[in-house]
Amino acid sequence: MLDTNPAPTLTLSDACIVTPRGIVEGALRIEDGVIAGIGSVREGTSLGGAFLIPGIVDLHTDHVERHTHPRIGVIWPLLAALMAHDAVVISGGTTTVFDSLSVGASMKRPERREILEPLVAALSEGQTAGVLRADHLLHLRCEISDPETMALLDATIAHPLTRLVSVMDHTPGDRQSPDVAKWFDHMIHEMEVDASTGQLMMDDLLDRSRNMGETVRAHVVAKSRAASLPLMSHDDRSTDHADQAAADGMAISEFPTTLAAAQRAREKGMSIVMGAPNYLRGGSQSGNIAVAELLAHGLVDALASDYVPRSLLDAAFRLAADPATPHDLPAAIALVSDAPARMTGLGDRGRIAQGLRADLVAVRVIAGQPVVQAVWRQGKQVF
């Protein structure tokens, strides 16, 4: 159980402290859970020359489903699943995670509809009980091809943990999956159905999207704006998609799939979030634009873990070590901490500066691999 006692006064010394202005060799003092200052004292807890970075802020991880749905047809006890997910998150240096829960479903895992509200309740229970070590917030991923999305959103948007909403359309033939045949083959394999059953399922999805998609989208946008929540578009492929997102008041373009869509999003003043696994793998598993290409055009403002929680830590350190990019370590770390915190209004964290939350990660690089040595959340060691 997470310690609920007041955070101790603590000095972390002999550290390479990664600040927005550069790397400072010295010590960091923590008082009452916040950063009190940086100095040169030698007493305190020695980090032995390790890097000290701000806690990572992850805007999008659907990794929680690996634990809630470990096999097709299996739903694991929800609080236990969340604790397992939390352990993976914190071990990768993420101290604030936006758990990206599906609101509605296209076809994959239709049980998402039934599990959403119990999962939100379990997450709230875990936070209250102090059994989760990271700070868990909600990112509601709203599937506009599903008419049930509207009622599900209405039931969860006012929850105090809800901080971010994205508008998603996983209908094949556009956005993430322009190749319908490829999408169909993948779908029937994942759903474990034969081709004739899969055809009926796909026809139903296309019909729902055609008849209800715009209505559901308008509902999601209106509810999110009324709640003053940040809105993200998702998988924009064309300039028309980016224009529509901007017209709907979306401030963030998440995972644009083409250079043209990313460029138009930037022209419209939108921030751009891309997936760290794409960068680490050298490209998109779906054949969409590579993060490295968008980085070369200066079109990435933040990274999200998508489906591998520790990918943010690995991507930041690899990016800083890559001579082909202009990102030094402070700039690379900002992509996974300061930038996502600012995008979502979390001004109390995301960088090492006096007065901010002492969400911190000690990291050593061993054989080229960043290794988390310790994690503090609001001044308390949680890993």
C-alpha cells in the first residue's frame, strides 16, 4: 500500500539533474512533496552519478487492457488488473498516466462497453485506497462508429479522474486502416471468426459508421467542450481531417498518419502527439508515417507510450543519443514529461523546477539501455 504519511524532507545528492535549462551536477532538495531547490551539497541520499529526470507523463496507454483482458473472453478482477498495470507503468518511470479507456467499440472487444463503468470505479477505488503508485487519470477514447458511445460518455465524463478526451474512428477504409482487405484479414484473425461471419460484422460496422458517426462525433465534441476538457483528434490522414478537428476546437492531433495531416494540424495551431513505439521500431506497424520523419520536420511536440509503457523512457534516451536529431537529453525528456503535462493543464509537474511536485526518476544507462533505479512521487519513494 502506498505510504499516506507526509512526505519526508529529502536531499538527493551526486546526481546529474536534467532541468529545462540543461544538466546540473549536484543535489536536489525535497520538502513537503515539492522541489525546494537545486544545490551542490554532498550530504543526503547519493544517487552515485545517476541521471535525475522529472517523472514521465503518459497521455495515452491502452496497456491496461493487457491486464483486464489477458485472453479473448477473459476479464480479470479489475482492481488486481489495475495494480498489475500500475507496476509496469511505475517501473518505466511514469509517475502520471492517462489510462486510455475505450468508450464504445468498433468490433474488437465489444465487452469494452460493459466493462467501462466498473473499470472507472475500480480505478477510483485503487486511487483512494492508495494501492496504485502512479497518479492515474482518465483519457476517454470515444469510438464514434458506436452509437452506445454517447451514453457511455455521459456516464463517465464528469468523473473527477477524467482529464482528456479523444475522438476515434476505427472504421476501415480511412484514417489508420485505408486498406480494407488488410484490415479485414487482421480483424477475423483477432476476433477468431470465419470470413463469412467477419463480413457480416464489417458490414454492420460500416453501416453504423455511415448512419451514426457524425451524430456521435458531434455529441462527444459538445460534451467535452462543455466540460472544458482537452480534446484530441486521432489518426488524422488528410488535411480535411485536420481542418475538421480544428473546427471542432481540438487542441491536440494524436498520431496523424501522414505528413500532410501533421503539417495542416501545425498550421491550425494544434499540438502533435506521436507514439514512442513507432520511433523505437523505426516506423509504424500499420504502414503510416514514421515518427522519425515527423521529428525531422519539427512536427512532434510530445510522445505517448500507446501500447508499451516503458517505451517513453527508452525513446527519450535513444533520441538524445541520436546525432541525426537536434534533441539533447533535456529536450528529449521534455517530450515525455513537460510537454504532455502542459497540454493537459498539469502545471504542477513535468519538469524539475523549484515549487513543482517532486515526481522524479533516477536513471542509469547500462550497455546503452536506460535502467530505472528509483522513482519518487510527490517526494515519496514508490519504486
